[in-house]
Amino acid sequence: MYTSAHLIPPMIQMTVRAQDNPGQNAVPRFDTAFVRITVTRNPNTPQFRQSVYNITISEYMSVQDLVINTDATDADPVGVSMAKH
């Protein structure tokens, strides 16, 4: 379930400071910059190949046995992301 808080893109803010190594008897020099990074949301919803998966298993299966292996794909460009479920 998504609430309105999930619809706001996350933002990362930081201050970065660079300082030189002046050597002996010199005053170090530096500069600072404020960095703001806004992460955009992926508008492409993953889709399973089927909406329902009916599986029959034996009562003798071990707890660690794999029951089903499926995947979901979305309209992201190739290589951007991969979801495995």
C-alpha cells in the first residue's frame, strides 16, 4: 500500500569539503559545496506473466525446497534493473 509520503521523490543533501595538502609551514586551503540529489521514481510497474499461479505440492516436501520460480518484468530500458521473486 502506498501513501502520499511514498509519492515524494527522496532527496539527499550534503555539504562536501575539499582541502589541499599545502606542505610545511603553509596554511591549508579549502572550498565547500552544497550538493542536493533528487532521486526520480521509476514509473514502470513490474508485471508478472500470470496473475494467478496454482501449485500443487507434496506434503513430504522439505521446508527448504523451491515451490515456484517466476519473474516480473517492466518497461525499463534493458540493463537498468531486474526483479526476481
